[in-house]
Amino acid sequence: MSGHYWWCLLKVDAFQKILVAVDDSKISNKAFQYACLLARNSRMPLQIVHVVEEFGNVGYSISKELEMTGKEILQKYQARAKSLGLTSVKTIQARGNPSEEILKIADRENVDTIIVGSRGRYSSKDILLGSTSYKLVHYSKCTAIIVK
């Protein structure tokens, strides 16, 4: 199948609530575009999630800076989603292990589709699938779409 029109073949009512995880990486931006397209065409709510990963013993000021950066990232993506015509957009920021937090949020929010990039912001380009996307595919109770 060629192009970006694979979504035409999906049953529209198959999706009730879509979650996209973002980290402001290039691949995350592609995943966000797919999620917006799918949410807009199926007229479903979109939840944009950003997880502030905790790295051992970082100081309070660094932790607060990461949190503020995360909020800015979410605001930027929310504005982009609305500019693309989405009317129901919710943002959620969490702290901790990205895959664990995304799975918790998906369960809590009754999400039936998770969309993520194949690698995160800090993953090696030599790795085909990042650890977060790998865990989401294997442990998610709902559909997980990985965007390359």
C-alpha cells in the first residue's frame, strides 16, 4: 500500500479515543501527524501525552525545568492539533518511565489506540524499534500503531 492514505481502509468506528505520545523528536512529529489525521477523519478525541522521564538523582531545578519544557511541548502540540481542525484535544503530562506511564494513562483514560514514533528523542538511529515502542506493542491492551 503506498502513500499516507492507509487510514481510508480503516473502519471509522473502530477508534473511540486516540492517544499519541510526543517528545518533540522528528519521529514523534510524524506520529503526531498520523494521530491528528486519524482523529480528524474519525472525529474522535485526541489525547496528547508527554512523559518527563526521571533520570536517577537529578536536582530539583533540573526536574522543574524538564517539567516546564514538557508543558511547553504539550501546549505546542495542542495548538497544532487545533489548527488542523481537531476540536476535542486533551493534554496529559506524567513523570516516570515512558512506557509504564503511557500504559497507565491508556488504561485510565479508556484509550483504544496508542500512536507513537518508533524511536524517542534520545534513541540510537541504529535501533529499529525503541524500548518504549517495543514495550507498548507487547504490553498494551489496545491497538498500538508505531510510526517510522
